[in-house]
Amino acid sequence: MTWHTAWPAWRSGPWSLDLRDDELADIAYEGRVALRSIRAVVRDREWATAAFTVDRIDSTATTATLHVRTTELGFDLRGSVHVEVDATSALRVSLDLETAADVDTNRTGLVVLHPAGVAGCPLEVIHASGPVEHSEFPAEISAHQPAFDIAGLGWIVDGLAVDLRFSGDVFEMEDQRNWSDASFKTYSRPLALPFPYRLAAGSRIRQSVEMRAAVVAASTPAGSGTITLAESGVFPDIVVGAATAPDPAPVADRLGAAVLVELDLASSAWHAALDRAARSGQPLDVRFVLADDDPDALFAAAGALRDLDVRRVAAFQRSGDARHVSDAAAVDLLRRALAAAGETIPIVGGARSHFTELNRERHRLPDDLDGLVFSTTPLFHARGTEQLVESLAMQRLIVEQAVRLAGALPVHVGPIALRPRFNDAATTPPPMPAHADLRDGYGPALIDADDERQDAPELAAWTIASAAALAVPGTASIAFFEEWGPRGVRSSDGADRAVADAVRALDALRGARLLHGASPDGLVWAIGGLLPDGTETILVANVDRRERAITVRTPRTDLSAELPAGSWSTRRA
């Protein structure tokens, strides 16, 4: 897989869009993006997505029809996604699917993604029940749905007035910035209704979205290539996730300030996973997932930490209302287990999954934690590189909100993985290794969690940019990827991937005074450290599709760089 894909464009009158597989992306009116995308989605009873195959595309001057099908995850759906611009310059997207077999689904239908730039804009909601509500897209990342019972939406952003009308179902909206997506999502079948629900063989799903737009003011000029860095706080520790790939482990030099190891206490392999992480010779950041049927397992696990250099430890609930969260009961059990083992280790807590759960469940966390933790996975909802790049600006929003939620507590971000490490919405148990050793690996090694872009040289630039987005005052550590293996900074034989150099460059600034700042456009980023000798080291990254000229301003100097697409560099002053 290449880092970027060149997608075909479709234009009709004032409208244009990209055809990204089954997605109608970057839908623009007179060159201004009105919607991030419209696409059909199919989710099974575990919220796993069945990908559509596009058999062919038929297009004319005013229409484009995607003929789609999927037979994944037990589905057998076929039909079309049709887009048409009529004589009044309205754009209409219609979905017509038929299922050939009885199947249960949590969601099947159209979803609309609004660009993240609408945050804070006034929003008119036309309810399916009749009334019109005057609201706004939330500026702060909303823990819960900003709008329900949707039949239509209207807003103005960047001088473009947009009006949507939905048919075929009742829609509602969620704030996908929780998952580092650069969008708000309007989707159908309200979550208050029972799911999964049955699609009977021969039934059809017909939905449509009609959109009108008008230019009402001048647009905002594009961002510059200047990044201003302020000096505040300490450069965060750069941590690497423990390898979850099968043995044997390669011999390799230490990398990063610590190794983050997540131990599922319901698995017989947790002892082996802890031992292998400890053999790295690095300090450990240990995260326990509790075993529902064996509360005493945590006491044995706490005892296994004796004589290890453990910097912090957390415990998360496996199930129940506080699933994936360090609620008061989990933290109390951890405290008792550590006390029984004679161990005094800082206890952190939060969410093992996404910022979503931290945002929604902050009230469940006890007040006496030593730090707040959460993970992030940029390719949770979609797998395109566009999604990966757009997640960077959202990571900055997320970490700033996490720091506010944390108050005076340090924030630890990670593990960060390109693809989900586990299905946090699943109602069935995750796959477990069949053996107590690591011949099969564990955790992400047992699911579809690999991504070809782990080998891409551009991932190094993305990692520098991600660190620049996440390193704000209050961020104490950032954990990237795994030590080695398919999801690692090194391959299974211990050879460096391109991203390893980025991790080393970040780790070299450990303990320096932090130089941090925002990106002007989400595509060029910089982060730096002021060393004790007064030297400034600046890491600059360009995740754009084109070469960029970048100026970095610090309290002491201005630096300039010409960076090719998908690259990064080091500057010193």
C-alpha cells in the first residue's frame, strides 16, 4: 500500500467530490468543502465494519453511480450509491441496498461526515417530529450526541451556507473528534432503538441525503507555513509499547524512556508477556485488564511486579458500566493488591481504549490518582491515509481537553497504534492465546490489527507530527506503537523501520524544556526542546502531499526548512 492514493474526481456544475472507493469524499460547492464525506456503512452485531467492494462506476455530466456489494461478516448486500445534481443545483445522494440473506446488524445505511471546522458554528436542526431547534456544533469535544431526531440540518461555515435533508430513516449526530476523526457524524438508526436488528432476506434499505449550498461571504485565507513555538513545561517521555508478536524476540538496543505493557489477567500468557517486557531492560508502564471471574488474579499480578522497575501501574474493568475504565472499584482493588505485595508504585487511571471513554466516564475515576491515561487509534472508523493525516489536528484538541480534565495530574497518552488493538465495542470475549507462552503472541497479534503503512517512511514524519500535536504542558509521556513485530518500530528480526529514527530523535529531547506550538493547517508541525546548554533542537514534519517551506519561530530564533512531502528533519540553533 502506498502512503497516499490518487483518487478520481467527479464534477457537475458547482459541485465536486473525490471517489475514494465507496466514499464520496470532500464534497465541495464552488471549491469550498461542505461535507467531509457521505458513504454507506454496514456494521455487524459487534460493530465491526463490512467493507464494500465497488464493482464499477457509471457516470454522466450530472450523475455518478457506484455499484457496490459486500459479503463480509455474514452479510450479502448488493446495490448502489447514486449521486445526482439536478437543474436547481441541488446534490442528492441515494442509497439502495438489498440483502440476500437474513442477517443481524447494528447499523446499515448512509452516514454523513461534517468537517471538524464547523465546531462552534450555529446549527439549525429540523426534527423528524416537526419542530426546528437552534443549536450549534460543539466547540469542545462533546461526550454525547449533539443532536437527535434529525430530518434536516443547516449551518454556515467559512462563508458557505449548507442545508441538508434526510429521508429513509431518523438520523442523529455524534462528535467523532472523540476518536481523533476530523468530523462530526450524522448517522441513522438512533442508538436509543434496540440493536442489533434483523434485516430479512429480500429486504431493501433506501435512504437519501439532499444538499443545497450557497456562497454568502468570502472564505478565510489558507494557513501559512509559519509555526510559533512557546517554551513551557518539560518534554514528555517517549515510551514504546511492548511487543505483542509471537516469539522469538530479537536482540535490539533500548529505545525510548520505558516500555508500556498491557496485561490481560484473563489470559494465561500474561506472565510471559510481563517477563518479556521486563527483559527489554527498560522501566515499565504496566496496565492490567481485570479478570471478571478471578478477582484474586490481580494480587498475583501485583506480586509479579516485585524487583521490577515499574514507573506507574493502572487497572481497567473488563465489563459492566465501567468497561475499559479505571473506576473506583478497579483502583481500590489495585491498591489492595499492591499493598499485599509490599509494593509502592504510582497508580494512574483513565481509559484503555479511546479518549471517548475518558470524556464520558471521567466521573467514575477516583480523585486520588497519580495520573490520567488514555489511548488513541487514528484508523478506528476508516483506514485511508487521509484519515491518518487529519487525525493529527484532532489529537491536539483531544490532549488539550484531557489536560483540562486532569487538572493538576500528569497525562499519559498511549499506546498509540495505527489500527485498533482490540474491539472495545465487542460483546463477545476477545481471542486469547492457546498457550501460556508467547509462541502465538497475544492481544493485537490475534486480531486484524496490522497495517502496511507501519513500513512506510512517511510514518516517521507522522510520528514527529503526532508528538508535536500531543506534547503540550501537562503531557508527561506519549507511547508509540510496539518495540518490534508487525506493529513495531522495528521488524520481527529487530531491524529498524523508518519510524525508529523518529522515536530516537524525540527521545533524545527527554527532560529538556518543551517548545510546543500549533500547526497552521494540520499538515506541517514542529516540536522542540531547550537543552541545559542553551541549545534548541527543533523537529519539523511535513505530512502534506507536496513540498512545503516552513518557518519555525522560537523564543530565541527563527529557523527555516524546505521539506519534501511526507518527510521530517532536525534543526538546531
